[in-house]
Amino acid sequence: MKLLTISPSLDIRFAAVILLVMGLSTPGQAEIVSLDSSNIDDVLNNAGVALVNFYADWCRFSQMLHPIFEEASNIVREEFPDTKQVVFARVDCDQHSDIAQRYRITKYPTLKLFRNGMMMKREYRGQRSVTAIADFIRQQQVDPVKEVHSMEEVNTIDRSKRNIIGYFEKKDSDNYHTYEKVANILRDDCTFLAAFDAVSQPERFSGDNIIYKPMGEGVPDLVYLGSLTNFDLTYAWAQDKCVPLVREITFENGEELTEEGLPFLILFHLNEDSDSLEKFQNEVTRQLISEKGSINFLHADCDKFRHPLLHIQKTPADCPVIAIDSFRHMYVFPDFQDLAVSGKLKQFVLDLHSGKLHREFHHGPDPTDSTPGQEETGKEVASNPPESSFQKLAPSETRYTILGRDRDEL
């Protein structure tokens, strides 16, 4: 019997072909960066976009997501090979509980989106599939700034939306790069446009600038007067314009608002009652602007939130009603008519932060407030609701929130 013989050179070439085929047919190693306290800031700050998987090994859903997340990372890496443009990362929340606490992670797995180190308000809530996650990252790579080619386009923009327009001499400039970075972070809150060169010339009489065009016809524009090379100042200005001080809470965005980690000051009002909303907005601006970072100011449709109102012994007929949702209890502002009393609404919020509202809920009015006929600043009126409506915390304490369930379960 004759044996097939292969020359050494042919053997080498054959082996090379086999290895090449194996390399093409075997999935590549996923480039998932494991984050810990020593590298998290450096990795996230240097990533244009980072999708971070916060997981726990004991969690079955975390285990199911791992291969999906890795395969999505492989697909995205092929399309966006720059490792600083897109990063897929993960945090073992059991091993790094300090990081989980820092980003308020209370459920697993949680996928958070970061831009240049800043965590976005909206976490990933799409399907847990390779295709959906890869598509989500592709959407994040779409340029959030629309270029306008004539001033006619500027004059016909949609005034039902919040618009910010930048006028720049050229695209390749530090000023525009700052603007683009801000637009990427606030892309879900404002529409960003930009004009360059000759198109922008009429608006650049004092150099590059950006202008905010509020919602509504005839509302005057607002010009940014700070340095365009200062990201922090530019972002703070744009955020103030794009994110309203008083936002509407719905059952669709309630979980996202909860994840911001701040208690809620809520006006419940009938949808057609714009006067009460305007009064609330004005008083929040007048009395509580300094509390912006410690509580979220919201308004809610009484008809849609009938059930939460029921648990504070109110109905739509009682609206407008102001209440605080501390994530432990809901406290009711005594009288909407007191809204305009100087300092009354602010004291209500300060009593939350000092613990007074919670203390009085459990132990009655403070001795210093026991003057006959004097009202408490805020009352927790849902002390005896139907048992099934609450989540038990302890024999002496119950929990109810505007979303109707324990927030730790979200």
C-alpha cells in the first residue's frame, strides 16, 4: 500500500490554512473589561460610550446574560474597533459592593450606559438579546447633532421641542468638540443643531456661541455666556435648559426617576388644571431652587394615579394635592392654598431632610410644635390603609410609594 506523502513546505502551508480556518470559525474572545475600584474611573472616563453589566454570580438572570453580553461585545467590536470609542465592561457586585452602592444598583443584572465617565439617567431596558444590545450601541453612535445648512432651517425648527443651536466657525474646533460632548449626554432631553462657516456667520458676530430656543412660539431665546471650552459650565447650562425643574412622572418613566435616588416632591393635579401646575412650578423655582440636588420636583395626573391617591386617602376630587414620596412613606402637604405662603413649601422639604416628617409619623408632633391649633408641616395620612396595599418592613413600619410597590424590588 502506498502512503500519501506531503513535502515539508506543503505540510506547513496546509497547517497554516487549517489554523486560519479555525481562527475564522471560532468565536473571538470577548473583550469585557472587569471593573474594580482601581480602574473604574480611568476606564469609564476614557470611553466615549461604555455599557456596564452590574451582576451577581448567584443570580440566575445574571448567569443567563453573560454569554449574550459577550457575543454582543464581539459584534460591536468588529464594527467599532477603537477600544476608546465603545467599551463593554462588568462589575461583580458581590465582590465590589462599594461600586454597586455608588451607582445605586439594587437589582441584577443591571445594564448602565456611561458617556465619558458620566452615568446616563436611562439604563438599558431593551430585550436581553445579542441583536437588541448591539442595535442599542449602534444607536448611541449616531451623531446627536444635526447640521443646518441655512438660516431658513433654523427659523422653521419644531418649537414643541427644546432646541439648542450652536454656531461655529468650523467643525474641527475645541468649541464644537465641547458642544458635541454635551449633546451626546443630553441627546434624550434636547434637540441639538449646529451651523458652520458661512451659514453661521450672521450669528457669530462675537465668536462661536450657542443659543437655547425654549418650547413655544414667541418665547425669547437664551444665549450661553460662558466659555465653550469649559465642559462643566457648558453642560450645567445646557442641562438646566434641557431638563425642566418640574418633570412629569408617569408609570412609564417612574422607575427611571426612582433610579436617580432622590425623594419626590409631587403635585397631583387634574390634566386640564394648568393653573395649579403653573403655581407649583413658580413656587418650586422661588422657594426650592437650592434643593434641586436633594429632591426631585414632579407632577402627576390625578386620574392616572388614582390608586396612589387612594392610599393617602385622597381622590381626584381632592386635587390639587402636594405630597412627598420618601421611598418609605408618603407625606401630604397640609393645604395646597398654603403653597404661596413664604417658606412654607421649603420648610416641608427641610422637615423631610431633618427627619421630622418621619419622626412625627411614628411618634406624633414634636414637643416644640405642640402649640394648640398649630398644624404639622406635613402629615402621613395613610397610617391605616388596607393591609394588602403595603410592603411590610417591620412590625411597626409599613411602606408605600407612588409606584405602588417596594422600590427595592424595582
